[in-house]
Amino acid sequence: MAEVNKPLKINERLALTTYITDVESHIQVDNEKCKDCVTKACLYVCPAKVYELKDGKIIAHYEACLELGGCIIACHQMGNKGITWKYPKGGQGVVFKYG
Ligand code: SF4
């Protein structure tokens, strides 16, 4: 029997999140800017691990975005301003439950 009051780990909580995924990404990454970025801050600030360094390029897995906006602040304050970010189109993206 599962322990009812056991706190969930972050990956377990993220697995409960619902998304309505847009066909277009609301996150654009300019890898020309990223290649000169020393901090690669985007890789560390996102709790959903949207950003991945693969074959020397930053990839944004936008479908997992929680829309916190921390990545663009970190990128523009500590990185090389490679991220262009906007909210997904109305009704799409992460679905928050209230109450
Ligand atoms: S922090 Fe910004 S500029 Fe630096 S690697 Fe990430 S997306 Fe590119």
C-alpha cells in the first residue's frame, strides 16, 4: 500500500502536470548567441529541465514548459540573451489547477 502522506519528488509532481501542447514552440533559442555563452544558465534554472545541451547546441523542449519565466531572466541577466520567450497561444501550454 502506498504511503499517503509521503511528499512527492519533483519529477513525480511534474508528472501530474497537464499540458495542451501547441504545434509551434513559444521558446526560440539563438544558438549563435549560445555558443559564446559562458554560464549556460538556462540548463540550471528550469525545474522542468526544458533546456538541454545536445551536440553543442541548446534545445528547448517547450512542451514541458511550466511558464515560470525564470529561464529568460537567467538567460538575459547571466547568459548571452539567446532566449526569446512568449506565452503560448491562448488556451495552450501548461494547465494549472486551482483549489
Ligand atoms: S543562458 Fe541563454 S544564451 Fe546562454 S546557453 Fe542558455 S539560452 Fe543560450
